[in-house]
Amino acid sequence: MDALRRRIGLVAVAFMFAAVMLQEVAAVRYIVGANMGWTSNVNYTIWAQGKHFYNGDWLFFVYDRNQMNVLEVNKTDYENCISDHPLHNWTTGAGRDVVPLNVTKTYYFISGKGFCFGGMKVAIHVENPPPPPSSSPIKSASPSLLSTLRGQIFVPALFTVAAVWDAFVLLL
């Protein structure tokens, strides 16, 4: 039993160390309208300003399912608040709809039932993620390089080992 726990502990340490060492590349889930949600009297153009939506991100619409809906429409229908022929009806009936942004384009969302005329519409421009930064060759071990290595390798590794140690001690 102790050998099994040690083996599990070593595997956990290896996975946690790998997770800390790898650069985080993750999709972002945006709650449309932030704490206001998908409702009337919110300026969604202002909410979307300054945000970069990338291919692979998600939109999370939270709203009153008895009154509103989430429709993806073309640009003309977006501008004129026409909900008769949506490209996609993302409404699931729960009032908690998730929309994957998996195509590089501009998405146009409106709420039908008259709410679009009150401002319940948002245009989301989705682009490809930027390429990772290129690294330059290391010329010498300068003090700033040592500080960087200490901050990027030693400190995360120390926290990883401490967390695994705590988890391992709890198993005993």
C-alpha cells in the first residue's frame, strides 16, 4: 500500500511539475455583459471594447430564459434587429448558453422578442491567436538571466513540490 502511495505521489509530482513548467495556453470564457449578463439596458459595444476574442474562446450568455434568447444573425439582420431567420439559435431554454468561437470571423448576436431594439445585441470579432514570442539565443549567464530562471523555474517548482508534499502527507 505504501509503495502504491509513493508511486501515485511521484506521478502527481511529475504532472504538477510539467503543468507549472509549460506555458499556459487556454481558451477564455467570457460572460457576455460581465456581472450584468445578457439583459436590457447594457451597452454590449462598450463591454466588448478592448477585449481580444480568439479562435477557441467561448461566450457564456446568462439571461432570463422566460423572456430573452440568443440568436446568431448576419450583419444586416444585426443592424436592423431582424430575428426572423437566424443563422443559429443558441437558446437552450436554460438561460445559460455557451457559444464556441471556433471560426475566425465577426459573429453577430441579438436577442429577439423586441429586446434587440433596446440594445441587446453584440458583434464579436474573432481572430486567430497571436504566435508565441520568439526566443533569442542565450549569450551569457547574466544576473538578470539568473533572476529570470529563478523566477520561472525554481519558485514554481518549489511551490509544486510543497503542494504535492501536503497532498501526500494527507494520504498518510
